Amino acid sequence: MFSLINKLACGYPDAVTDAPFLLLSIRGEDEAADDEYRAMMRFAGLGERNLRRIRLTHQPLGVVDLSQWSGIILGGGPYNVSDEPDAKSSTQQRVEAELADLLAEVIARDFPFLGCCYGVGTLGAAVGAVIDRAHSEPVGGVTVELCAAGRSDPLFAGLPDTFDAFGGHKEAASSLPSDVACLASSADCPVQAFRVGTNVYATQFHPELDVDGICTRIDVYKSHGYFAPETAESLKDAAQQRIVEYPMRILRTFARRYARPANPGSASGTH
């Protein structure tokens, strides 16, 4: 009988008895949110039954029973934890408070978590990292270099020491606490990925983005202050010159490493 790992690798349909992963989305724009969800499923090797989604811009998080999930993925979006408090909408304030409570439990239990881009700000703030605007990067390709800890980390297994990824962010981690492992960096951003404990991760780059994905994001967010709107087409042209093929493996490895059977007799979800 095939194991869950083999089913993921071979593209088998997800099984009802498998504990799903949970994707938390902070994208209010349907086109970007749906594209993110499809990309996460595709690159993680999961179907809708095994990657459930909560759009935090549309509904409260509710109570998350970690025992019912294999792991949690937090997507990126236009929120920044370093935004001025009076500039944050009531929705952003609610989302940040909900994520802070959830991350406190995730960290305490060393529960499998992968925060993509926005994860650096939220997880970094939770562990006392310095999150500011000193190391922002423009939208587009970035060359990521694994640190010594990243080269030996199981989530980055099989990746070359240096690879291209897509990103674009206003805030970043300027420094990390001594007990947090920096896994990757880039020329303009000292923390491209880090790990808390054994199973809690954040990346500044987007492991779910390929060329089509970054072009969709450029179209959707061209008026959100990441770049001058009139440069959108040149940014897409530049992105198409990049060969981005390795970051997606992080999602597949995360799913393979942490997928587990559901607890017998229980229903997965939030309440």
C-alpha cells in the first residue's frame, strides 16, 4: 500500500484520512489569492482536500487545533508588521493579533510552520528579531545564498548553495536573536530565510512563485507602492529572463516531511 509520501510524489489524489495542511492567506485580491493557492498546491504536491485555505482578509481565524493539521503555511501579501500603527486597517490589526496568538503556540510546540515573505515579519516579531525597512528589495528576481545552517537544513536539502528566486518586500529582518538560525541571505538582505527551533521556518523570498506567478503579482499589485506602475511591463520582461526552478522544492519538501495521518475519529479544521 502506498504511503502518503509516495502519493504526494506520484501525484495520487489526496486521501480523506490524511491530516491536511492549512494555508493562511492575507491577500484581499481574488486573482492574487487564488493564484497563490493554486501555486502552493501545485508545488507542494497537494490537492484542495489536503491544503485547506483561510482567507484572513475575509474571515477571522478562529481557534486552530494544531493536532488536526500536518502543518501551516502563511502566504505573503501587502501587510507589513512595521507599518505605522495608525496606518493599519482594522482588518490588518485583527490579522496581526490572531497570527501573534497562533505563532506563540506554534513556537511553543515547535509545530511545522512555513511563513513566506510576510512570515519573516510575523515570525520575526514573535521571536524578537529586528524588523524594519533597512533591507527592502525590489519586485523581481533575487539571488539567494544558503548560509552554513541552510546547507545542512533538511528543508533546503537538494538545493544548490546559490539559486535564483522571486521576491519583493518593503520590510525585512535586520538581525535575528542568537538562538534563531539564519539559513539564507542575499546581497541586499541579510536574512532570506531562518528557522526557529526545529520545525518553524520563514523565507523572505516566495517559494511558490514561478515566472507566471510573479507576472500575476506585478499586475495585481502595481498600485501598492512596491514599484512605479509604469514600470510593470519592464519588470515582467526582466522576470522572464530569470531561471527560477529551485525554491519550489522547499514546498514539496515541507509537505513530504510533515504530512501525517489525521487523528482517528476527529474532524480537521478550525472552529
